[in-house]
Amino acid sequence: MPIIGHQITKIIGKRGEPEKGLKITSNVELKDVQKHAIFVAGDKKEALDFEFQFTVKYGEKAGGIDITGTLFYTGTEEELEKLYKEWSKTKKLKAKLIMGILNRAMELGYIESIPLAERLRLPPPVQLPRFIAEEDHKKK
């Protein structure tokens, strides 16, 4: 079943001291799963809240970005109950589901962190596409 929405709950950005050979790393992790009732088209439905944390580190001291949020996931009551029980017991979920959740959380993290990095005068956390002159492209 689908992810039907999201909410960013916390954004922290910090610029520190410049570093040579700056290494930028990013990570996303699932922190918790909770049951939650939502209203869709006037009907009350059960949903799961997938709480995530997206982190970007700029070397040891150059800075960092921390984004916390929630993805809202819906499905049949039986499916949601099964997923919630599985998470409650093992703190794990099926690989296919977890990949979809983490990919969406990572997308949101990058979308939020790129303008924040610019405001903090830090490099973007992901390599942005660039145009290459045709003659430069042929040399490679």
C-alpha cells in the first residue's frame, strides 16, 4: 500500500570550521513505527507513522544537517496490524517495504537539505548535475 504523505518535524543545520579534503556523508534510518488514525475524504482510517532521521555530516568539524520526519503509510487494517506487530517484536520489516520507506525518506532529506546547505554556505550534500562542453566530453 502507499505512502500517502509526510511531515518534517525537525531541521537542524550547523556550519563549523572549514576543513581540507572535506568528506560529505549522508545517512537515513528508520527510528520508530507507530499506529495513527487519519482522516481521508472524511473517513477515519488506520495508518502507520514511519519516523525517520536523515543526517548529513561535513567532515569532522565543518558542519552538519539533521532532519527528522514522519511518513504516513496506509493499507488494510490486517496489513497494518501485521506490520506493526512485526516492528514491535523485532524492530525490522520486510526488505521491499523498508527500501521504499527509506528511499522516500532519503528523497525528502535531500530536498530539504540542499537549500539549507546553501544558506549555511556548505556544499550541497549530493552531486548536482552539470553541463559539460561537448569537446570536454569527447576527451573522456
